[in-house]
Amino acid sequence: MSFLITGGAGYIGSHVVRALALAGEQVVAYDDLSTGDASRVPDGVPFVQGTTLDRGLLDRTITDHRVTAVIHLAAKKQAGESMAQPLRYYRENLHGLQILLEAARGNRVGRFVFSSSAAVYGTPETDPVTEDSRCAPATPYGETKLVGEWLVRDAGRAYRMSTACLRHGNVAGAAAPELADPGGEGLMPMTFEYLSAGSPPRIFGADYPTPDGTCVRDYVHVEDLAEAHVAAARALAEQPEPEHLTLNISRGEGVSVREMVTLIAQITGHEDLAPVIAPRRPGDPARVVLSPELAAKHLGWTARRDLAAMVTSAWAGWLCRATA
């Protein structure tokens, strides 16, 4: 196969590109660099700067590189920002996806993997959350991911394209320091920033109906997530007839914000800085833990890296940027 990775210079996308390159696959990275960094793309991997709204460039890229499979990660992804800028999120995340699907269909691309999110579930009614659980996204970001899944599924059915939608939990860690998450809204980057400045980290809300009162989340190492995307594309290629998969990608283990902040403080050597409790953030569900059983069944994939590996690798990336 020859892969087109949209968002290939971003945090998750660059790890998917790296995983494919290490596996010996042909791959081209495509990114508008609004948040990505071209230096993340491995040497020897072709890079195209462009937006998924540009049908002409997509057609040329797919043709020039003889693309047979697309892994789509390009998207705006900040939940809070999406509430303030819903039109931007719908344009970038959904109209861009529509144009990409049209390009894939027009160029007879046979496989399409869509990177979705646990945000499609909103505040889950089941624990753990399975793929059959009710979807009720609480933000425009989550809504664009859910509608995006519908677009991918329906396009696959109509045009005989094998498709997969991967709903991942909270992503952390890095394969190498230079590939670490540069974003500031995730729990780890925010906590690193506070601790590095000698300030106590923040916990948003400690009165949730959870064992220690703080939100519980399901974390997955970005390398495990990248490997899941590769496994999904390969699983689709092995099917004799077009197929659609919707799968949770997670460790299936809940970790509270307080537990994670405590672990971060221990690993970084800042145990003297006790966290400060701040008001809740709107839209944060109390507990989201995903069941990864279907991913194990259909992909033969399970997460292999633990929380300590996530924190240690993410911290190395933070220090690398701080001293650059």
C-alpha cells in the first residue's frame, strides 16, 4: 500500500508517519502547518504542504504518490476553542473531510481510516464505554468527529471503500523528544508548564462523583495509537470485500486527574508542589473509560506502554523544547 497521512506533521500524525516508515511502507505526509511542524516528518518521507479544502492539490498528491490508502488526522481539536469558533470547526473538520473523501473516491482509493475521538460519547452512560454506547458529544469538536464518522461510513458503503473510525482516549507520551505534544491544553503539557515555573499544578474540579473527586480518563500512549492506525489500515486491506469498523483505541484503564498529577510530580521531581483546585471546566464529563475489546478482536492490537512511559517520554520532550 501507499499511504497519504493528512495532519502528518502534527503530534499524532507524525507518529503515524514514523510507524509506517519504520514498517517499510510508502507514505506521504500532508499538512497545512497551522499547528504542525515539517521538521517532525522523517527524512526520506515526501511532504506536501496543503489543506484538505484544496481538492486540486489532494488529487495531484494522490496521483503523484499512487496513494491506495488514506489515514486522516488533520483537524482542529481543542474542545474549548470549538465552543467559541464552531463555524471554523465545522468548515475545517467536516467540509475538509468531505473534500478529502471526494478526492479518495475520484482517485479510487480503496481504504480510508478516520481518526475520531472519545469526545463523540460526551458524558457516557456506560462504564466502560463500548462502541455501542450512546453518542452525545458535548462540544462542537465532538460533534464534528461524530458527523465525520457518519460521512466516512456512508461514503464507504456507497462507493465500496473499506473504512475505519478509531475513537481514541486521551493521548500522551512521545516516541522521541522532538515529537512530543506541543499543545498547551492537555493535562500533561499544562502540568509541566506549572511545575517548570515553580507553581503548583491546577486541577479543574474536585467534586465529581469519582473516588477522589477528580475526573477520570483513559490514557493511551501516542506510539500505541499510531500502531493502531497502521493495524486498522492493514486489517482493511486484508478484507476480500469492503468493510466498515468503528473501534475504541485505549488501555481500558481509568486514571484520575489527581493520580496523574501526582505521578507527573513524582517523575519530574516536583513532589513539593501540591496541586491547587480550580473551578470545573464546562463540558468535562466525570469519567470516560473506553473498552478496547473490539480493537483486540478485529486488529489484534492492544496498548503496550504504561503511564510511566507516557509521562517520562512527554517530560523529555518538554525539557528538549525548553532548552532549545
